Amino acid sequence: MNLLKLYDDLYQKYGPQGWWPLLETGYQKLDFSYPKNQTQSFEIALGAILTQNTAWLNVEKTLNNLKNQELLLPEKILAAPDKVLQNAIRSSGYYNQKLKKIKIFTTFFLSLKNRTPARNELLNLWGIGPETADSILLYAYKIPSFVIDAYTKRLLINLYGADKIPQNYHDLKNLFETNLPADYELFQEYHALIVANGKLVNLKTYKPVLPKVNRSDQSV
């Protein structure tokens, strides 16, 4: 299992992804300088929480709603009435639970006073599991903490077989982190490439989903 070669193969196939997208800049391909300030770090962390169990397009709608109402700042979120926030984040789904999650995180974020959080601190917050915690560390704070999601596990099962792949989050994360340089740029791009690949693969058969071809367009 050569995880660096797998990264190279994915990179050659899909190219740089430029995660994490910010409202102001979009995807920053080959630019790893973001986030540049605490405001951007907060937006990324909020996005990582909001994207739980929903598509990123819905999260973008939510973030734009918050921005348009001048609520995309921690102090503003804590001061806003719950009903206003519920309406703003409704597009992300599970808005009652997510309102509680972002308020708990926002209070924690302000308590950091610009300090980088430890992973166990994030995991101790209600509503933040390993995947969300690692996403926040990796993309909001540039900490090389590898993110594992369903796409990651399915890709490795497809390539190496289920009997060769760790079954729990911690062991699968450890597999990547012990076989790769501890480089946040590499980790950011790698996770984004796995997601790009996963979106084009049938999740039941692991075979690529190929576009339908119009026979009239084919060369004879």
C-alpha cells in the first residue's frame, strides 16, 4: 500500500482542488496561505459543522445567508435571536441541532483568544466528531490532521480489499498519518482529491460512473 503513489495518481487525474472554499475567494488552487485571519478560520470551522449530513451547495447558501445578514462573525451569532439564526441556516438541514452546535462552537472559538485548539478540545464539544474536528484543524488551522470520510474508506477497500483496511476511524487516520509526511498542504489536497474521486464513483460497485455517449457523436 503506497499512499504517496495513490496521491500522485489522484493528483494526475484530477489536478489541484484548492480546498477549503471561502465565500470571498472561492477555491484557492495551489494557494495554501488561506485562512489568513481569524474571521476566515471561523468561517471554515462553521462550514465544517454545517456540512454534516448535507451537500456543500446547501452550506454555501447558509453561509451567504449569514453573511448577507451580517451574522458571519462569532459575536454576531451569539447575539442573534435563535429564530433569526434558524431561518438563516435552514438550508443546511437539521437546523435545530446545528444551531446548538454552532453556538457551542462559537462560544468555544471566542474563548480560544486566537489560540489553536487541541483535537481533544474539539472532540469534547457537543456535536463535533472526529471527521469534523480533523476538518477544522486541517483547513481552519493548518494542522496536519488527516480527515477520514466514507469516500476514503471506500477507495481503499476498492484498491486493497476490505480485509486489508482498518475498520475504525482512528486506525484509518493513523494509517495515513504514519505513511505520509506530516504536511498540512499534502493532507489538505489529498483529502480533497479523495472526495473528487468519490463523487465520480458508484458507491455500491466502486466502478467509475461514465457519462452516457451519444452514438451519433462516435467516430466510425
